[in-house]
Amino acid sequence: MTAATAYLLDTNVVLHATRQGSPVAAAVEAQFKLSQSPFRPAICEVTVGELWAFAQSHTWGDARRDLLRQTIEKLLVLPISRPAIHRRWAELYSHARANGLAVQHDHNDVWIAATSHVAGFTLLSTDQSAFLPLRGTSWLSVRVLDPKSGVELQ
């Protein structure tokens, strides 16, 4: 029997969950069985702010905002206030900057990655430029998905 994996969802993955009939959300569920996991899927508290900003800047209607609220309520929201997360953020940012990795340009992605790592979760993201270079390293456990299909990239 395979041990269950705890997942932290990147903002882009949660956005698909707010789209009625999203094939990406369906593919994520089919592959990772989040609704059947003994672990509640998590998000970083930074993602909450990103999601609400996206909803506001794209002038979502009441129905979609309500779906977003319901989606967030189903998830475990992890705070970034732990000193271990602050240290990991600094280490990851410094590593990315020294090595020219794209993740250095989005501080929110660094917060999300640091939170996922310190919590011991595997990050699910469609952000190939930020996270593919970190896949298979000790910096982050990450599964990168195709943004159009939701299928994991090999």
C-alpha cells in the first residue's frame, strides 16, 4: 500500500477549482484524488490574498466569488509566520537568485514553495517556469502540471 501524500495547491490550481466544469480541475482530482485523501489539501495564506485579488481585478460575479469562498473554506490554510518558513524563504530566494531561476521574480511563489517545504507537503502547480527547475531537488517536492490539461508533466 502506498502512503498518502499531503498536497499544497498553488494559486493557479485553486483557480481552476473555481471554474465550473474545468477539465484541469477534473484532471487534478483524477490523478491525485484530493477529495479522497486522508489529508485535507492545503494552500499557503499568500494564495488566499492572490485569489481574492484575482477575483477583484477580473470583476467576478457573486456566484463565482461564492464558489471561491467555499473552495477556500474546504482547504487547510497554512500561515507563513513560522521562523522556519522565513529561513527557507531566504535560502530558496538566495539560491534562485544566484542560479538565475525564474522563481526569484515572484516573491509569492517563493513563500508558497517555502511553506510547502517546511510543512512537508508536495506542491501541485501549473507554473512550469517557476517550479520545473526545482523538481527533483532537495529544495522542494513539487508536481508540475500542464496548464491546459492538468496532466502531470514528465
